[in-house]
Amino acid sequence: MKNRLTIRMLMATGLLLFGLPLFAQKPTATGTINAQLVNKNGIALVFDSDPGGVTLGSAGTSAATLNFGTISAFGPLSTGVTRTSLTAANFTVRTIFDVQVIQGGLTSTTYTLRAQLASVLPTGFSFKIDGVTLANGNTNIQTNGAYNVDVSHNLDLTVSTAAPGAGGPAVGTALTTVINFQASAN
Amino acid sequence: MRKLLVIFAAAVMITSLAAAQTATGNLTVTATVAGSINLVFNNDANGVQLTSGDGTNAASLNFGTVSAFGTLPTGVSRPTPTATTFTVSTPVDVQVNKTNSASANYTLVAQLTTADATNTWAVNGSAFTNASAGTATATGAYGSKVPVALAITIPFTTADSTVISNVVNFTATAN
């Protein structure tokens, strides 16, 4: 008899305890996060195609490709390529490409653009950017570049007219050169 | 000592913050060089002066008024006429330049643009028509003016004041 009473009391207590939440309001929880970030200043350089030049491969990145196509002293040239000079010794072809340097968090208003050849040039080749001859060491191309806009640059490729093996470049094969650029905030 | 350390640490931080910001990129540039040759016409000192296009590859040459027995314009020569025709000739210089090529010389041929059923045309004695080319030289030297004799043989039956006009296409091919 005593046991029955005890069991009934336990059951009543259990119903009371577990049944109450069913009638209670929907539970809510709140919290706060103290977010913090450090705005790291910096600059980035990307290459863009210029309307007056050849279309770049991987435009909009910092590792683009530029193909003059087939060039010759007298023959037709690709769209975006012009022949700016022709002498008995050499001819020069030109195209235009854009460099955009993006900055954030800097007080700098301009940048200096430098360029250098990554390796020794193929025989019979020489490069200029905006009239500045490129070498295997960094050379200033522009000292007052404006941020966040495409800045066009002339890329001149001068080719010896000499025959292959006589000081002239190899003919009929694609010759590749990598030009490294560096933009430094002024 | 502690002050010195603090100053040193501050200096290091300032230096770090003041370091110039740089960004880099690389542009891979490719070009394929092709050998090429170019042909231009030039006045020859002993020939008829070009009416236009001296130094270009599209020139005009006017023999002027020619006849079997009459006086000829300066620069025009006339071998002894045959019984039925006479020939007038003038030299014109052709210069072919080469680049990025190991070719030693070139072959120069000429061909009429339109048929001429009446007259006979020749370069350096080699007859040509609109259907077949005449060879001016098979061993042309690059980079120098090479005189080419352009001749027209005209029948006596040609009416007075007849204008003879045609376009002669010259083609130089690297050997």
C-alpha cells in the first residue's frame, strides 16, 4: 500500500516536471561577439588588356601573357600590333598593355613601377617599355603612377633583321620572355 | 635597461609600419619572328623616270609617245625595228630587301594583269603575258638596285595615238 502511494507520487512529480515546458514560451538565446579586425594596408598589381593593344591572356591578374603573334619586318601584323620603325639593322613592333595598381589603407598617392627581364633575352631581341630599355636589373618605368586606374604602357620589341645564326633571332618558333614588374608605394 | 628595450621595440614596430608597400606581377611575352622580303621600284638613271611610286611597290611608268622611227622620250631606247614591229625599252630599278632570312638571292618574275593580244611584253628579254610569267632574274642580289629592262613590242599595224596600258605584276621569291 505504501509502495503504491510512493509510485503515484513519483509519477505525478514527473508529469509536472516534464509537462511544464510544453506549455512554456519558445526558448530564446542571445549572445554577443566582440568582433575585431586589423585592416592591413597593401597594394596589388594586375595587368589589363588595352583597347589599342593585343588581348592579354589571364588579364586582370598579376601573371598575364602577351603574344605579339607572328612578326616580321615587312609582313602583316596581328591586330593591336604596330611596326614603329624599320631600318636595315632592325625593326620594332609595339603593343599597348595596361597596369593597374590597387591600394588600400595607404596614405600614398602614387607608386613607382619598375620592370626587369627574368632571364637573358633570345638572340636578336630587345625590349623597351615606354622608351626605357629593359635589362636583368630593375629599371624605373614610371615614378608617379596613379592608383586604381588602368595605366597604359607601350611595349616595344626590337628585332634584328639579321638571319638566324648571324645575329638574328630564330625564325618560325615562338620566343618567350618573362618581364617582372614591381610597384612600390611612394 | 627596461626603457632601452621599450624604445628598441617601438623603433622596430615603427620601422615595420613604415616599410614601403610593394606589389609584383609578371608578364610573359611571346613573339614568333618570320623572315620576310620586300620589293620596291626605283628610278633608273638611264631610264624613264617613274611618274609616281618611286621607292614603293606600286609605281607608274609612262613611256610617253613612241614610234617606230620618230624621236623617243629620254630614257626610252629602241632596237632596230623588224619588218613588222618595233620595240621600245626602258630600265627600271627593282630593289628587294630581306630580313631574318638566310636566302642568298631571289628570283624575280613579271606577269601582265590583263591580256594584251596585240603587243608583246618582256623583262630582260623574257616574254610574259597575263597567262605566263617572264623571269627577269633568277639570282637577284638583295639590298641593291637591280636594273630591269621593260620592253614592249608593238606591231606597225597599231593605229596612231593608240594608248597602251597594262599593269605588270612583279614577284620576288627568296631562293
